[in-house]
Amino acid sequence: MKRSPGPVELPKLRAALDGNDEPSLAAWGGFLTAPADQDLETLAMDHPVLKQAIDALDRLSADPEARLRAEQREMALLSYELDLTKARGEGRVQGLQEGKAALLQQLLTIKFGELPGAVVSRLASANEAELSRWSERMLSKDSLDLVFG
């Protein structure tokens, strides 16, 4: 029994097809990765099922409503990817800020002992500029009041 190679990513499909001896898979792989209409026409001449697929795609492409839905799907995917990238960036910034606050809290605790709840709350809600200012002051000040004053 022949073992299946597992999933193939479309960008890597062309290279994966070179070592494949399954004609049907190779034909569909060529269909999915065809760089030009001429390549599709060549495949359609050798494989009737691919001719049907090409004809179906042509019909869909000619339908204004189907084309509009496809464009809307594409725009929704792009919007989703942009939102995801933005969220990741915001998450990194927030994570860095939370890490800076946690480190400052730890250092203040080492220097001044257990911190009052109000100081811990202030650290947790601080912005980047405040955390930087307090971090610098912590090095030279001898009390929490002077660090946060």
C-alpha cells in the first residue's frame, strides 16, 4: 500500500508534483497552479474533467453577481488579515508595556519592600511614558513618594 504524502501547500505544489506519479493529482495540481490560460487549455485537452472545471470557472467569471461576491470575499479576507496584523501589533505593544510594569513592580519591591495596593494599581494602569519616568526615578530616589511624585 502506497503512503499518502500528506497535505501540500499551493505555493509548494509545483515542486511536489515533480516527484508524483498520480496522474489525476498532477493534473489538478497543474490546474491549481497554472500560470497562464494557455496552460489551462493544454490541461483541458488532455483531461475532460478539467475542461468541465475551466468551463464552470468561465461561467462564474462571466456572472456579474458571482464576480461581485468573489471580490467581496477577497476584500473581506484582506480586511481580516489587516485587522489580525493590527491586533498582533497592539498585542505586542500591550504585552511589552505589561512586562515593563511587572519588572518595575518587582524592582520597586526589591528596593522598597512590599508595595501598597495603590502603587500596584497605579503601575497596572500606567502608560508607557509614566513607566519610563518611574523606572528612571527609581534608580536615584530613596522613597516611593519621590519615585511617583
